[in-house]
Amino acid sequence: MAANDKQVLKEVVEVFVKQQKDYNPKEPIRVVCDEGDLYFILYGPDIATGIAGFGITPEAALNDFKVNWNRYKHKEVKT
């Protein structure tokens, strides 16, 4: 993966997250790609308390992240 792809994905994630009403600018947003080309997006301090998305392409990771964001936020409202 080119470094530019990683930066573009991070910018797309930042735009999505910043549009959400519960966005917290203090929470870090990270985009990682391991050597096997698995993309990983994390919003929050760690995977246990944050929201993550995984995929074999940037698009798949972003879609998984959005699904998990909506699940987490929807669950948060119900409890």
C-alpha cells in the first residue's frame, strides 16, 4: 500500500467522524495497514474501548468502520 493511500483513507475517516454529533476531537483516529495488506481503522484509545474497522481494501475497512460506528452509537443510545 502506498503511503498516500493510507493518508487518503485517514482523511476520509476523519471527515466521516467529524460529521457525527458525538465526535470527540480528543480521541485519536488511526489508520494502519499491516504487511499482509489488511487495513485497520481505529477511533479511540485502543481496540477494547474504541471503534474499529477492518478490511482487505481501504473501502472494505471504511465500510466495516461505519457499520461498527453505527452499531456502537445505536447501542449507546439504547442503554
